[in-house]
Amino acid sequence: MDYYEPKSLRIKRDSENCRITVANIKCKDSGSTINWNDLSQILPDLSSIRFLSVNLIDRNQKLIPSFIFQNLRTLSLGLLEVSFNWIIQLVATTPCLIKLKLTGLVDADGFVVNQRWIHLFESTPRLLRIFVNVSLEQSEELYHCEKIQAPLCALNLNLVCNGDDNDCNLYYGEVNRWWNLRGMVIKQ
């Protein structure tokens, strides 16, 4: 972490796992990626943070922290099939957010079909840019149609199929393909 009021950093070990206890530290930048499950333990120390990178957010996440990130300007999220609505709720806790970065594996709902990108901008007034680099699995035919591709292009997002699985098709029959959704959505 990048600290502007360095204090003590203690490492406490117990029999099950290694836990880092941060005491009296005000940080501006998470420096490295924080595991979502550890975030609640250090929330009070993140009151002045401007950049936060969080990973291991999976589809089982139900709780949004009641903590409001007043100074957070950039939020980077590593996703594992998290619902788009959950992301909207999380972003709503960041009133000063300017940049949002989304990476990982996602479901199509909200990202590709039933697009809700505008709702992210509505949930926090200062958000200007959303950087997107996510992957999803779907049949090839579904995403090549203009009905899916045109709205994504209008948002400056590019959805492409990763590779050709013809060998896989010969052995297993029709299989889903990996798709990559990439680009930068800018507030209009």
C-alpha cells in the first residue's frame, strides 16, 4: 500500500491462516490487489483511499459494504461471474469515482444482452470512463448478429470470439465459445 501517514504494520499468524492487521494507517492507493473477503477487515483504514484494486469477487457475493468510499477516484474490480446489478450497487457507494476498470469472467446479462452500462454512470455522478476487459462463454451464432454487435460498437466496446474450436466441435459437437468484450465506455 502507498501510505501518506505511515504507522505500524503487524503480521499476526494463527494456526489456520496468515492475517495482516493494519493499524492506524491512512492510505491513498491500495498498491496491490486486495482480496474481496479481506476488504471488510480494513475498511476503516481506507477512508482516504483514491485508488482501490479488488479481486476474487464471485457470483456468491451478496453484501455491499455500507462503507461509503468518499475519496475513491479509481476502482479496479476482478470479477468471477458477478451480476451487473451488484456492480451498480457497489459503484453507488463511490460518489467521487471517475474511472472504473472491470476485468475477469462475466455472464452476458447486463454486459452484452440487456445492457445496463448507462446505469453505472447514473449510480455515481462523477464517473467518466469504464475500462472493460472481460470474457464470457456463449455459442458462436448468438453474438455475431447485428442486434448484439451494433449497440456494443456504439458504446465503443468490441466483442470478439477467441479462436476457433473446430477440433473441439468434431469431437464434442457444438460447444460454447469464449468471447472477449473489450473497450472503454465514455460518459456522454
